[in-house]
Amino acid sequence: MCGIAGLWVFGGADGMRLARQAGGMIDRLAHRGPDDRGVWQDDAAGIALANRRLAIIDLSPLGHQPMISADGRVTVAFNGEIYNYQDLRRQLTGEGVAFRGHSDTEVLVEAIARWGADRALAACNGMFGLAVWLADERRLLLVRDRLGEKPLYWSISNGVLYFASELKAIRAELGYHAVPDEAALADYFRHGFIPAPRTAFTGVHQLPPGTCLSVSAQGGVETRAYWSVTDAARRALAEPLIHDDDEILRLTRDLLTDAVRRRMVSDVPLGVFLSGGIDSALVAALMQGQSATAIRSFTIGFDQAEFDESAAAEATARALGTDHHTLRVGAADTRDLVPHLAGMYDEPFADASSIPTALLCHLARRQGRVTVALSGDGGDEAFAGYSRHVWADSVHRWRQRPRWVRQGLAALDATLPDSWIDGAAHLLKPGLRQPADKVGKFLGAVAAADEDQAYVAMLGMRADTILRPDLALAAAAPVALPEGGDPALRLQVRDLARYLPDGVLVKVDRASMAAGLEARAPLLDPRVVEWGLRLPPRQRVRDGRGKWLLRRLLADHVPAGVVVAPKTGFGAPLGTWLRGPLRDWAATLLDTAADDGLIQAPVATALWRDHLSGRHDHAGRLWTVLSYLSWKATVA
């Protein structure tokens, strides 16, 4: 795992300038790779590649990057892991390739030199953002992995191409030319993140997952997708899995076991993030089943019971026999971390679970002394685990009703105070978390004008009302969907194409890299994702619950009743924190809203007062505003 950066001055440049600029860019990403630093340049071509290395495979100098192929034709700066590199190495060795070290980077660079970039990429099972310089062609390739686990940004300004693993390295080079993109920021208020290929800055782009960007010496840019979720879904619909429950359980167990095994290959200590939920417990179980010693597992605990999964995680750890560690998060931890999140993410980012994620990564790296941690990320998207997947059929049926009926229900919801809906719901089901928000999501999806807007409603941000009324909101292009498919599958495709790479994986990458930790997600093995999409509806959602298949698999590893924590989405007691340890920080930021040209300060202030009164928990919408204002303060 690493950070990469670089630049290409079309037409050539002074070598000292290239080395200085590339070095300055990569040094801003030192947190991503504390173990080694490398800069390579070709003065005549005007290109420089740079790398900061977190050494995982082959800790020797033979793993140093940027790395040049034995024939000198290919140079690579690589961020990520190739999980099937041992298979590829054996194949290349059989074709006569001689290796100097045993890193996956060397396998990658020699595969590109031997087979060409297209064949090499198709053969790689991994997560990566990489830059490939093809000397003979005088062409640069920028490539991102299939699901978007690793980031890659780029920009062309004044005849220079810049690229980096994080925006901060590019923004510093662009200086005052890095102007905030109002349309992208407006879309942030819809999604809680900025969808690729946009970023928070005009002229700076994020490479979408599964994409290769080819740049010529004349500055010509061509983009092509070498893999997409939409195409994977089309293949799934053309070739669905048709197996009885016992057979599908056996086949899936074998596939997941292999995906976990490949992600346990490491020359440094590794562990697992363990919540009280299904996905991480299953990953931990499959890890422990392939380890001769107790694996190290890590979780976060909160004082607020409805957010605390630590007891369930500890029960799972005891059942599996892991060496378990729990970090109790206090007010001081939160207060110290939150002001630094804007700098960590480089863009407004509204997922408050970034707080416990960052703290958990710090725990695993510093106290647990592991450099690699496996996670359960991807299970919800690949196997239909979100509540919206369970609602999908109901939303679809309601959307067939006359539009006036659907809009009338949504209008009624908008007129009723959230506190009334909360009170009525709690009479029917005490302890239900934020029922007004759940009702709003459902009715917003039912009333939406089209399927894309229905999906945005189900994400539940409900923050676009804070924006300036004249601001256009349809900034992000709709996700391409295959023809056909059940309603839950169509939501899964949207989640895999947008919510996962631009939300979940951004959160995990920045939080883990800030701690100098590599996070690996076996459930995001492309084979696993495509397998999940091929499952028939009944083997994804059954008896009113998602992830039926993963639940059944986990039952083989832990006693019944051990994993009992309700799904929280790795939530945090944000509402309580905003009334307590984060109150002064939030109030100070909200005071700056009056001078902002994007949001309506009176609306934000009204939400803040209502939240402080305790009438309704507006933490989600307030966090969206606060994350934006905190980010804006860093770019002012």
C-alpha cells in the first residue's frame, strides 16, 4: 500500500524541476507510505513519477518504487495490492521472466512489459491506483481498480498533467487555480459525497473505478472502462446462478475462503476489524479458520448503548477464539479528531462513521501493532444487506400508484414535524432509531420523479433543502443500469457504482492511510461481487432480511444468538456529541454560514436550534453542513 503522485510537462522539462515538484507532491502524502520514498524522472520526456511506500510484500530494497521493468520499457508507480500475484508470477516464470525480488509490484511491472497493459490488467485481482509509463510509446496510463478501493486524481493545467492518490498533492501545485466547483458541491448535499469523476475543484478529476486513462505526449487524453458494475450486472442477468440452498452455500463458502486466504498474504502483522455485524464476523471466522494462531481483532465501543456494538463483537471474538482488542471512545477522542477530518478527506464528506473508522484504524496500527487489517466492507452491496434492498419491492410497488397519491403522501410527511412522527412511531415500536428519517426516505423514494431520484432519496441525506434555492442539483450523471433485474438488484448496482466507491471506500482509504494502515476487503474481490449479483432474489433477501446467504454461512462458525447487534452502519452517537463535546466547534462553524453563498444560513440555524432543544435529532443534516463548512475553512 502506498501513495503515488507525479507530473508530466508536455515537451520536456528541467530534471531538477521535475524532481523537486514530484518530490514535493509525494511528501504531502507521507502518511500513506512511511517506510520508503522514491522519485523517478525522464528529463527528455518531461515526466516524473513518485511513490511513498507502506511496505507489505517484500520489505527489502527490491520492493522500492517507482519500479522499472527488466527491459527498461515500463516504469510503474503503484498504490495497492495484487492478490493473485503469486499465480501470475508462476505463469510469467514459465514464460521465461526472471524476477529479482518477490513483491507484487515487480510481478505487475513485468506482466505489463510481457503481456501489455490490457492483458495484465485483465489478469490482476487486486486493489490499485497506478501510473504506468510506456517509454517506447511515450504514453502514460493512469488506472484504477474495478471497485474503486484505491483513489486516483488528475488534472491538466497550463500544459502540465498532475496526478496523485489524494487531492491535497494536486491542489498544492495548482494553487489559486484550484477553484471550488459549485455544481459538485451542490451534489454533495444530495449524496453526502461528491460522485466521480467530479471533485470539489473545477478542472480536477477523480478517475472512476475500472477505468484506464491514456495520455499521449501531445496532451491528448482518452478514457476507457475496462470493467464496470453495469456490465457485470448484465452478465449476471444473462447467466444467473441456479443452485439449491445447500449447493449455493458450499460454492460461496469456497469462494469466500479463497478471497480471504489471498488477502492474508503479508510480510507484516495483520488483523481484522470486528463489529457486531454479519460481514466482519464472517471474514474473521474465515481468517481464524486458516490461521494456526489467534488472529488479532479490533472494535470500537461507545457509552451510548444503541450505537455500541462492542459487546456483540466481544462475544463473536470469544466464539471464534481471536485475540480481541476494544477501544472505548470518549469525548476527548472525538473532540481531538474532528477538526482534522477536513484535511484528511480533502473534500466535504458527510459520513459521520468516518470518526469511529479513523479511531479504529489508529487503534489497530498503534496499539494492536498490525499494518494490515481485513474488513467486511462490500457485503451489503454485493449480497443486498441495506434496508433499502429489503424495501425495494415495496417502493417499486408504491411507485406504480398514481403520481398524485405518491406526491400527496410525501407532502404530508413534509408538513408534519419530525417530532410528531418520532412520537407516533415510538408508541408503536419503542426504541426505534430516527423513525421520522426512515419515513422520509421511504416516502421520498415513492414520490421521486424517476428511479435515480428515488435512489438518492433512499440514501436519506435530506440536506438539499439547506442549499440556495436556485442551485441546480442534477450534477451527477445517472448510474447506467442493465435492462431488467429485480428492484433490489438495481439498487445494488447503484450502490456498487456510486455509494460504495465514492462513500464507503473513500472513508476507509483516508482513515486507514492516515494511520499508516492497509485495509483489505475480501468481500470486494471482483469474483465475489459478480457472484453476489448472479444470486436469485430469494438467496439475497429472505424473510424480510438481507444478506440471507452470508447469515447462513456465519451460522456454521458461531453459536446461534452470538451475532445479535442490530445493524448500525458503524454509526456513532453524533447527536449526543453535537450537544456535548462538539457543541462549541459546531457553533463556531455555523456562525460562518451567514457569509456562505451556497447554503441558507437561516435553515441551518433552525435545524441547530431544534437539535439542541432535543425535539428531533438532526445530526445527519447538521453534519453535512458542518463537514462542508469545515472543509471550506481549509481552502479559504
